[in-house]
Amino acid sequence: MDISRRDFLKLSGASAGSFFVYKALAAGDVSACSAKAFPLEAKVAETTTMCAYCAGGCGAIVSTYADGIIKVEGDPDHPINRGSLCSKAQALAQLHQVDGEINPWRLTKPLYRRAGGDEWEEKTWDEAINDIAAKIKATRDANWISTEPGTAYTVNRTEAIASLGGAALDNEECYVLAKMLRALGLVYIEHQARI
Ligand code: SF4
């Protein structure tokens, strides 16, 4: 790449500017920066976590100030990604906040919409899990196939329930889930990441 003397001076100026912003931040002089200022004496916490977007299970370090996320970076000590993150993980902060505000759409409780209803009701996890378990049992009992129709072959299955897994499930979770679903007699078991 050809760089003229003028380009070189421009680049040098930009680099020096970046350096001074960095030095100003390091010295706690946030007034020198036009970006959103965080007083450095305030506590910026770093927490290790896992990316939730796919089964890769990459490790991340999330820096938080007050109740907001100010940075997400790959965890260099994590054995899977060793500091790298894909572009999807750059949006991890949006699980918590949108445009710097707490994400108003984030669900923290199960929501239930009755058949034919047009409103969502909040449920506790106990209520939701008990409801789901009762529906699985009733559907399974009502649609149990012990033997292949027209034969004496034992099959012990139900075709009335299907499971669609998500890409955020890791290998171990998929293994346990598949075991449980097979034990329930399901044959329609699919995973969203393959579709
Ligand atoms: S979405 Fe990207 S960063 Fe997140 S676990 Fe998957 S590969 Fe890793």
C-alpha cells in the first residue's frame, strides 16, 4: 500500500489521538474523551460467562458498570475459544440491554396464553413445569402404541409428541434430553441447528 507523506501524518495524528484517549482514561481524566465516560474510581466488574447463542459454548468476559454491560470479550483462558468470539457473540449484551437501557422485552418468568386467548398470563416455574408434565402424561397415555399396528412387534412409542431442541443446547444437554425423550417413547426428535 502506498502511503503519501500527508497520509502518514494523518495516520500518526490518529494514532497519537488514540494513545492520548487511552492515557487520559488510564489517568482517570475522562473529560478528555468524547465517548461515554465512566469514572474509573467506580467499580467495573468482570465476570466470566458462556455465550448462549450456540452449542459451541465459548467463554466470555463481561465487564459491567452499575447495572449495565460496557464490554463483552472472549475469555483467553477458556479452553474452547481461547479468547476469540464469533460475530454473533458481539450481540451478547443485548440479552440484558438495548441501546444502553435494560432490555424491556427480556422474559424472566414463563408466560402462558390459554387456547383461544389473546393475553399472556404470568406463571411460576413450578406451575409451568407441572402443567407441561401433566400434558405430556395425558397425551402419552392417550396415544400410546405398544405394538406395531397389525403385528405383534413390541414398539412402545408415542407419535403424538415431538421435541424440537435449540442450538444453545450443548452436547451433554442434548445427550441427557435425548435419553429422557426416548425413555418417554418419543420418535420425533429434532434439533433446530440441523434444519
Ligand atoms: S455463537 Fe459464536 S461465540 Fe457464541 S458459542 Fe457459538 S461460536 Fe461461540
